Amino acid sequence: MPLTPVITEHWDAPDLYTIDGYRRFGGYRALQGALKKDPDAIIGMVKDSGLRGRGGAGFPTGLKWSFVPQNDGKPHYLVVNADESEPGACKDIPIMMANPHALVEGVIITSYAIRAGHAFIYIRGEVPNAIRKVANAVRQAREAGLIGKNILGSGYDLEVVVHSGAGAYICGEETALLDSLEGYRGQPRLKPPFPAVAGLYASPTVINNVETIANIPYIVDRGVDWFRQFGTEKSPGFKVFAVSGHVNRPGIFEAPLGITMRELLGYAGGVRGGGEVKFWLPGGSSVPMLTSEHLDVPMTYEDMAAAGTMLGTGTPMIFDQTVSVVKAVTRWLEFYKHESCGKCTPCREGTYWITGMLEKFEHGHGSAEELDTIASACLQIGGRSFCALGDAAATPYPAAMKFFRDEFIAATQTSADEQFDPVASYVFAGAVTR
Amino acid sequence: MTITSNANAEVAPVETVSVFVDGVAIDVPKGTLAIRAAELLGIEIPRFCDHPLLDPVAACRACLIEVEGMPKPQPACAQVVAEGMQIRTQMSSPVAKEAQEGVMEFLLLNHPLDCPVCDKGGECPLQNQAMSVGRPESRFDGEKRTFPKPINVSAEILLDRERCVSCARCTRFADQIAGDPMLELLERGAKQQVGTAEDEPFDSYFSGNTVQICPVGALTSASYRFRSRPFDLVSVPTTCEHCASGCSLRTDYRRGTITRRLAWDDPQVNEEWNCDKGRFAFAYLDEGRLSNPLVRENGELRPASWPEAVAVAAKGLAAAGASTGVLTGGRLTYEDAYAYARFARVALGSDNIDFRARESSEEEADLLRASIAGTPVGSTYAALEQAPAVLLVAFEPEDESPILFLRLRKAAQRSGTRVMGVAAVATRGLAKMRGTLIPALPGQEGSALTSLDSSVIDLLSTPGSVILVGERIAAAPGGPSAVAALAERTGAALAWVPRRAGERGALDAGALAGVLPGGRPITDERAREEVSQVWGVASSDLPTAVGLSGDALLDAARSGSLAALVVAGVEAADFGDVTAAREAIAGSGFVVSLEHHHSEITALADVVLPVAVVSEKAGTFLDWEGRPRPFGQVFRDALAMSDATVLGMIAEAMGISTGASDVAGIRREAGGLGPWTGARAAAPATPSAAQQDASIRVASWRALIDTGLMQEGEPYLAATARPVVAGISSALAASLGNPSHVVVSGPAGSLTLPVEVGGAIDGAIYLPMKSQGCSIHEDLGVRIGGTVDVRAGGQ
């Protein structure tokens, strides 16, 4: 399946991040057309396109927009979730770095469609370069009369605020992000009410991922039929796949949904040193792992679900035979323990406990019964936590056990480092001298 | 005492839905939470973060249940039921049972399990629910996270963070109920902990409630920590004696000593809350008690036997007769006040009686006689919650009736009740009630009321609106009249909120000149007839004219025109004119003091008769609503006698029968009177005048936590008192050169106090009435509305 660069099409242009560069390739043409349309027509168009949220959950974007009550007399808000913090995910930050105006144009069109007068782009605080790029793009758009009062003579007013987070994983959870944006401690909110009804400042709010919003100008400009020629019936369109790990050429590949991992591996130059894929994750540490058996499963929301995992953020991580799965799972759980917001018991206490047990295995001290205890503790977290991030903490271990039980059994006697030379797994393994 | 409730009030039909809990059908009001629906069937779902009076947070996940059609277990504390919903609890669902066990196991991972040394042990929801729904053995063998312990979140409240289960009850209480959001969860994950900002303690009058609702032993009070185990305590339901809010309490004691007091559940009054004074101020009950009667001989008080002391008192009072004044104070029970009212009229033939040991006026007495005394329960806590508007006049609820404050805050938050305060200070309490200030110089509330904006009049004219007038209206000439006129004009209900617990009861019992029990005017022949029948005396034996009260009574005693005084539960420092009060006591020919503690007045008295404190007797307080708040005797084997019993002994020694002296007998006797249906005294009609001049007038009231006698012996509570400041307007501050401190001078002296800019309107200065280092009556010799000299100075 060929690559279909759209958002990434002109990333090699050195000035794409400027408004002039963006305009040279047709930028802000979609906005001009959109502002002449009825907002509902844009919502209808996005609905018809079948675009699904690119942040991980894959919720239909047009449907989400249509939940916002109209003529309710309240201000509406668009919030862009640019708090990309998922381990292994690296697609939103490159988009913001290379093509920030696609995001800004998408923000303006989306705000117009949902009748929002204020939009916020919440970017994780650790990426000041991306924050500067987006802030600069917003400034340029404002200077060009694309943000502010009476945009392009349409009578539509919009303010866009670029907000920097402070580096908490939980603030990527949409309601926690809203709390953080309002100046509170970021912890997820009780739903209902859902953000579409009572979100930011208790007003109707749409929260979308960066990539989702960056898709909007292209859909509006080129049409539903153009968009639907890519991908499958249930997963239409294209996706920015960010391939990382033990591949020869890690990077970003924009391809239609439905491409397989094997094809992506081909674009990424194959596993390094001609090695084999041991296990891989289709989209971040929160989705269950797959193995080399699954390299031909189409990368769509529905096929990944059928394979027992999720497309997630669509940022595959490839691990070759040098990696200890025990160690990898332990690292992920340490992340969830460190990033647990503390609000609900299962995530707060469960990650603390499981991490402690896994660390024993990593050092070759676990017992076989403890493997069952970890499994049961994962069951006590999954589906019982307050938010999806808590549930996600329970995914790495069961999937790893499904495929690599023997490695965990071995870890009751032999530490991960003894089973797998850690240096061999380094990307720079060849440069290490001992 | 008139027991009437609004039983005829229309009850709106409640929309219900039918749901099934563990297969059992039940109809519940729409919007009910699954956990409450289960409770109605007697099915107890475990819970920690859930609290019926706090917004759901669904954080602890202990209450997970299975709901048919939902893929994941749902928290019962946040799940609103819907028609036909099938709810399965741990009783019928293996999924729910297993989920709850899982959460319980998690909660105990990092909990220290130090139950044997924990104050909560024995009454701990975590302990209890771990027993009922937890696993028998923990599978956790790792290292628990620990914290240095304990830390003070305020002088009174201590926090052991390692015991905390992060249920957020305390933080939500502080934010949602008290409006003092200084408690917050900090940090992340297992390190999450309750805390306060640096140098910003949990400064709340309601902090003790967090200890009570903490489902583990994380929050404890300095006063109770390590004092006893709950299973060693004897519990008695009581009523708080500190203010007119009328809180229902539970008093726990061990070996004859009260160890703690808790807020008890009374949805109509205090819900489940009380204030820190009500919770922690009880040490005074034990300290400085009078142990035996004293009689003055050759100028010196000496111990005497009860028969001797009673005989001396009887002889002196019989000689003085109608030339006796009776000061009962505002702290007595209804039954004791009734006994004084009856003793004055029957045994002494005197109507010189007053319960108002504070600033008072004749105009105020007229308002009480006309509009308050003996009136049935009308404006209630529940009515306030529905009121479209509430006007506060000379009344600062957070300090003077804290539970009323909580209800007003709830009304403002939940029902949008518009709270307006006629006052000289826009207080933090007013802001927490989302209230607006109607500026009025102290002592000139009357003229503010007569010139209210038409929008305020319109609001108050909306049916259901309420005017709450405080006792400090007495300091405003024309104020009581203006309040009565405003209520008449707008149709708003008028309620009087005195500060002390016994004032309303004393008024209804007739412990005010001109008022017989039930608000009967003493000048009314039928009123005297009705009362004389239950008192068993001839109607002609009762005084027919209104006697002396307030300042006039003190003046008469001071000038020697009264031959004797009977004084109960009164401090000289209570009165507006402290010197006059002292001179009245000292100048009176014969003083009988019924007291439980040594005081300035017992030292001046001719006969001192020790009486029971509130924990040693049964009785009733009438709260500001007029609602009887009966309570039982905590210490059943206490030897001290109530005021009523001692008065009965004196009357007997005088050869006069005054009827029942025990609580049951007095309740029966007073109850036999029934409500007064005759004419009431006319409302006062004193014109009020605004005085426009350049003077600075004193706005003042008693802070909740101050140097009151009944707060003695509890240093941790005292340390939570608000800082003593002089509140001045920004204009006054600017004219003084924005000083950090001011020197305030009155006739009796000067005080140097730190300044709070914006703490009063122009022309006024706020000063605490009787706090540590600032008593306007003692130190400055001014009353509310009095003028002082304010200069920059001090540090």
C-alpha cells in the first residue's frame, strides 16, 4: 500500500511552518470556503467523512461535534488536546513542529462549525519548541486577519489561546485537561455531564486531538469523497504513523488506514540488523502488545480490536529479540505508577503494588503465585478505575503474559538482565564497548 | 413554649422511578443515587468517599455495583437510577462482590493498619468495611509508603497522612459546605496527600467536622487525640449550649469526664454539622466550679450549708420583695428561665426581670414583646433554603450563628437565595453566602432600612423572603422599629437570631419584664388570668405593670432604688456598660447569685448558690426558629441542682409555693398554657435618624472563637481564633497614611491593633467585641455605634 502524505506532504519545505510557506501549498484556502458554508454543513461534512478521533479512542469526530447543543445561549469552546504524553507516541508534536498552520486552520474551521468564540490549544509543557511554533503560527494567523474579529469579512469572531501544560500524563485525559486549563489540579471529572454539555467553564466544549484537527482543512478543501477513498468503511482516511523502536529507519509515515505493520516496517527499513520482531504495540503503551504473528493485520480501528488490541495513537513501537518483555512491562508500569493522578483507588494503589511485584521479577526474585497475584490485581484495575488512563495501566501485563509467559516464569529465577543483555537492546548497542 | 410546626405546608408530589436492587423492586424519587436506593432496602454498599451531603466524586471505587446493560461495574455513589434499572450489589452479583473486594484490598495496601493505636479504631469505616467486604488475608508483602506524622493542618486538627485513603471528604467539606477551601489534595499517585498551602492553615470555624467525616483515622483533633477508645465511652444525645443554632450533639464521656462532642444528625436543624466551638468548647464544664454555697458574713464570703444559705437568701429576698431585680442571662435552659420568670412574679411580686446580659434597649424589648415572644415556629432552616431573599440586619451569621450560616450558604448555592447584609462590614462570611452588602453605619441600621432601594423591597416582597435580625439591633435607635415596619411593609417573615442558646427560651418563658410565658403581655388581664391558673396563684397577686429591664434595671440597682438582685449565669463584662453593671451589683443591697463557676459576680454576692452545668441536668433550649431542642442529663449521678430546683427551695423557705421545680413538671406546667391567642403588645415606632458627621463609629460583634468564659480550658480551639484586627475603610487608611497599625481610643482607654484595609465602610471601624487583646466594652469603654478616635500608630 503506497504512502499518502497529506498533512506531511510538504514537510521537506523549509518554511512550511510559516504562514507564507503554508499558503504556497494551498493553506487557508479551506478556511475561505468554510466561512461561506453553514456551520452545520461543515459538521455534516465531517460526519460524512467518517473521520475518527486520532487521539486514541477513535470516536467519530463529526458525531462528537454534533453533541454540542446549539442556540443554548452559552459560550462554546474548542479545546485541542496537544498534551501528547503516551509512551511511544510521537506524532502530534512533529505535526505542530512542521505544519502548525494545518492545526491552526483546523482550529478556526472547527470553532466556526461548533460556533465557538474561543479555542484553546493545550500543549504539554516539555516541548517548548512545539509551543513556540504553534504560538507563532497563531500570531501570524491573527496578523493575517484569520483570527480575531470578523475573520475574512465573514462576521465570525474567534480568539485562540495557546496554553502550556506542566507535564502530567493525566492532563491528556480530556476532563483532567479541562481542570488544568481552568487552573485547577488536573484530575479527571465525573461524567456525566460530558464536556459536550458542560466542559470548559461548565460550557459546551469539543476536545479533539491535534491530528484530528489537522485533518479538517484537507477534508473541507478536498471533500468527503476524496477522504473516503483512503482507508476502510469503518476507518476511512489516512493516518500519521510514527514508527519507533528497533527499526532501521524510524520515522513518520502517513498512510491510509488499513496498511499493515509489515508494510510500515518495509517503509521503516525493516528491523535493525536483519532481526526479528519480538513484540510490537500499535499505538502507545496503553494498548495490548502484539507479536510477529500479527504483522499482516490491517491497521484499522476494527481490525486491531479484533486482534485483541487497539489502534490507539497509531504510533507503532517495534521491539526485537534483544528485549526482555519483563523489563519492558516493568518500565511501563513504573510510568503508570509515577503518573497515576491519585484520584481513584485502583489506579493509585494498584500501580503501586503491581510495580513493586514486577520489579522483583525484573531482578529475578518473583514467585509463580505472584504472577497470578499481578494478573488478579490487573483485573481489579481494568474497568474499575475512574478514567481510561487507569484502565490502561492494567493492559501491558496480561498481554505480555499471553505471549511470553515463559519469560516471566524464568524471571522467578533469573533476572531480566541475565536473560537479555541490556546493552544488546540499546539503539546504540554497537557503540558500547565493555 | 409553643410547639407548633408548619405541618399544614403543602408537599409537592415527588416524581418516582421504579428500580430493582438485587431483584427487589423499589420506587424512589427521580434522581436518586443507586447507593441510596439500596440503603432504602437495607442493603449496605461499602463506601468511603460517598457522603449524602457532599457532591459525588466516585473516587474510592469501594461501592462498585453491576448495572444491567453497562459493560463495566459502576460506582453506586454516582449512578443515578433510571426507570426499570436492574442494580446488582455485592449481595447478588459476583462481579460487584469481586470488584469491591479488590478495591478494599487496594485500600489496605498502603494503610498502616495501626488500628490498636488509632483513635478511629472501633468506630472506623475502613476497619468495619474491611471486615465485612475485605479479603481475610492481604496478599501485599511489599513496603508501605510512609509519611512523617502527624502534621497540623490547623491548631486543632492533626493529619496522619499515611492513614488517608484519599476519599476527599475533608477537602470537599471544606470547599462545598464550609466555603473554606484551604484543604486540598496534593501530589500524585500513592504520594497523594491532604494538605494546606504553606503558612496558610485550615482556617475554618467548621474544621472539626472533617475529623468526624474522615472514614479513617487520618484526621484527629488535638483535644481528643489519644484520649480514649470509642468503646470505652458512654454516649448521650445533647443539644449545644453555645448559640441559638440549636445543634443536635452527641456527648461522649468516660469516668465522669466529657471526652468529646460530635455533631449529631438532625436534618431539620444542623444536618450533620456543627461548629468548632460547639465541638471543642466543653472543658469549661469542669474547671473553676463552685462546690458549695457561700454566705457573706462580716464582709467576707464563707462556706455555708445548703439550709443556711437558702434561709439567708430567702430572708433577704422576702424583705426586698417587689423591689428585687432578676438578671437571668441568656445561657439558661427554657425550664430554668421559666422558673426565674415564675419566681420573680410569684415569690417576689416583681416584674423587674431581664435575660439580656448584653447591649440592650427598651425599643428592642418592645420588638421582642410584639413580634417574637411565644410566636410559633415559622421561619425555619428549611424555609431559608427555599427563600428567594434573606435580609440580615445587625447579624453576622458565621460568627453569631454558624450553623445558620451554613444553611444560608447552602441556600445561596443550591437555590439561588439572595442574601443581603445590612452592616458596616462586607465580611468573609457574607462573601461565602454570595451576599451583597447594604452599607449601614453601626447603630444606624434603622435609617438604612427606611431608605432601602426599591429593588431590595421588591425582593423582600417576594413570598417566602425572610428578615433575620440579630440581637445587636438593640444598639440602633430606631432599628427595631424599622425592622418591624419593613416586615409589615414587605410581608417578609421576621425571625430574631440572638447569639446565646438560652435567649429565645428565656423570652418565651417570660424572663423579660412585661412578658409572661408564651409571649403573654403582663398588662393583659386574660393573660394574667391564664398564667395564674397554671401557677396556682390568684391573678391579683401578679404584677400588672411592666417592670424594669435593661439599662433601667441596672440603673435602679446602682442608684439603690432596688433592694435586691437575683443574678444567674451573668458576667459583668457581658453588659454594654461594664462599669454600670459592676456598680449595680456592688451597689445593690442584697445579691443572690446562682452560679456554677466562681466569677466576678459571685465574689460580690451576699449569697452564692452553686447550680448544675448543662451536662448535669436535663432541659431545653429554643433555637432561633423557636424550635424546642430538649436534651437529657449526661451525668445522671451528678449532685448539682438546677436553677429551678434551687429557686424552688428558696421559695419554699419563703413560705411560698411556686409549683413544679423539676424539668418534667415545668414542661407539663408550661405546656398546659398553650399558645397565646390574645392581643400582643404594639410594635415599637421610634423614628431613626442618620447622623452624618466625621466621627468614626464602632462596628463590633463577638467573634465565634474569642475569650468567652465557656471556651476556657481548650487552648487548641483558642489558637484557631481569627486574628484580632481593626477593620477600616481604604479611605480612612489613606487619610491616616496607610499605617500597619492604628491606635483606637475610647473613654476607658486605648488599643493598638493591626489594620485590615477594607474591613469596614467609611465612617466605621470594625473591632472584635471581646477577643484576646480587644474588648470594646472593657478596654475602650464604648458600645456598638459609639465613636472612637483612630490614629496611625504602633508598630
